[in-house]
Amino acid sequence: MAYLFTSESVSEGHPDKVADQISDALLDNFLAFDPDSKVACETLVTTGQVVLAGEVKSHTYVDLQQIAREVINNIGYTKGEYQFSGDSCGVVSLIHEQSQEINQGVDRGAKEEQGAGDQGMMFGYATSETENYMPLALDISHKILQELALLRRENNEITYLRPDAKSQVTIEYSDDNIPQRIDTIVISTQHDDFDEDDAKMLSKIKEDIISILIPRVKERLPEAIQVLFNSDITYHINPTGKFVIGGPHGDSGLTGRKIIVDTYGGKGAHGGGAFSGKDPSKVDRSAAYAARHAAKNLVAAGVADEILLQLSYAIGVVEPTSIYVDTYGSSNVDMTDGQIAEKVADLFDMRPFAIEERLKLRNPIYLESAAYGHMGREPITVSKVFESPYNGRVEKEVELFTWEKLDMIQPIKKAFNL
């Protein structure tokens, strides 16, 4: 019997994502001026206020308040009527130095002997149902909000959009797990107040979303996915009605509260650890990226059509305590999932420092990951500039989303005789 599966995404202006982006912007600035910085910073945003907390060990000093304000303004919270603006909000910093008891388990004389920054389990997932090896419902949900943000910034075809938004996509699958059609699309977008009555306002928003936004989203998708859009899709556009009050004024935001949006949209599994604001010594982040890198390359190499890979660590211990693989019965090799896991251990060095080196994680690359998903993004090289009244100006060329690179296909094919 056919079944339905749903994933959601949230925009860069969603309060939780505002918090994530501030935390990762702080991390990037610390790493730009001191690549060995240890950072674990959390952000709370609410009406007119930003609170920064957490632990940092670094040889540099950065202007935390100014960085937070720049992020907020770049997202689009620049007007007094939003009740949250980068130029006028209060910013309180409660950040202090990292505990020496935690640090002693991480830093070692030889960098390759660096211990894991915490215990826990991390998951990577990949599926062949999309070109970027991501679950389809999540991929479309992200693209809807990316296009909505572009429309907001263009301020041309739709002129009333505000930064806060959410999307949700439900897809019907066949018994053999093949996407058949898009069943439902839910979009809630913050907007300016209208002079017209609520009914006319909601009608206008729904018309614009369906006739302007959705065609732009479809253009970004392969033809095989475009055909899943049909005239029978159920649309819920701003289903609660008016959505003028939004962002941190409408709902407080916290770092790390959108971990499923950040990863696989409910497919696969999640170990529970958030990413944003954490330097790569925290395996919550680095090992999750390493697991995605391995899973994606394994699927791309043809080992299986769908793979879930789990890593686990003990704080201060160098080697992972376990590596687990589940191919959901989609394996294309004559091996058990346990045997595949053994091959993974041979192919990928999952020690924390090895992950940092392989994926170039001690670079200021994290702000770009803090909205629209950490996985499934395009690996690109960019030049980034950081300026500080305390440290001067630094320009760095960095690779973004290195964990998305398909750079292990040939070694995997050789190892699995593919």
C-alpha cells in the first residue's frame, strides 16, 4: 500500500535559525583569527533582545555584539515594526572560558591523538532518490524557502514578505519506495500588514505563492522531480491566517532547536546533538559531517541505494566506540551490513583530528551551514573577509560543505569490487 512521508524546513528568519546563525557567525570569527579556538556558544533571541552564552578558549578577541547585529541585519530584521532589529536590539554576552576538565580530554601532545570533545552517537544518511543524495521531501522544503528568501530580497514580484517562514512537503511513495506525487505543501510566511481585509490579504498571498513561488522552485528541480507537481496538490498557505507578528518578537529562538531540519528531515536517524556554535572538536558536529560524507560516497559508488551510518564516541577517547551501517535491504554488494561497516572503518579514519583534517573543518565555514540545512549543499570555494577592531583584517579562501564532496567513490569501488 502506498504511503505518505513529510519533511519541513524553516527560513533564515525563523527565530531558531536566527540563533543558529549568530552562534555560527561567532564561531567563524574566532576560527578566522585563531584556528585552534575551542568554541561552544549558544544564542537566545526574543523581543528586542539577544543573549549569548557558552564557553570559549581562544587566543583572539572578537566583538560579539557587533557580529550578532550584523547577522540580524543581513537576515533582514532591519525595521522597528518587526520589534527586533540588528541596530536597536540589546545584546548581552555571558560567554566565559572553557572548563579545563573538558579541555584536558581533548587537547593532547600529538594532534592526531586528540580525544573526542564529548560522548554520544552521530548519524549520516544518504539516498539515491535525489541528485544530492538527500530525502526528497526535505530537499523541496529547503528549496521553497530559499526561493522565498530570494523573492523577499528582490522585492519585485512579491513586495510584502518578511523574514520568518516555514515550509512542509508531503510526498506519496509506492510500495517499493519510489516517489509518486506531491500530496501536500504547507507554507507559512510572515508578511507586512495589508490595508485590505484579512480574506483579501490571504487570497493574495496564496495566489502569489502558488503562481510565482512554486514555478520558480520547480525550475530548480530535475524533470523527473518536476513531474511530481500536479494540479491535485493540497496547498495550505498561512493556514492560521494573518502572520504579521513573527521572528523573535513572535516566538523566542534558541540555538540547536532545529536539528531535524538541519539534517535529514526525519529520514534515517539523529543522535540528538546540535551543530551550530560548536567548533569541530565537538564530535556532535564533525562526526555527523564525517558520517554524511561516508554515507553519500557509499551510495554514489553504488554500494547501496540507501545508507544510514552511525558513529559513537567516548569523551577524551580517540577512536570511535562503534561504527554501524544499515542499508535498509538496498545493498548492491554481497556483504552483510556488518561487513560493510568494517570496510567503512578501513576506508575512513574517524578519529576526531583526522576528520578535522580530511574535511578542513578548522576554517571559518559555518555561517553558511546555519540555514537551509547542513547536508545536501553544494561544495564550493569562496573568499571570506573578517574584520575586527582588535585583530585587523583577515581574508581567507575556504571550502564550504566539504563533507558533500564525492571524493571517495573510486577507493570505495575498489574496496567493494564495484
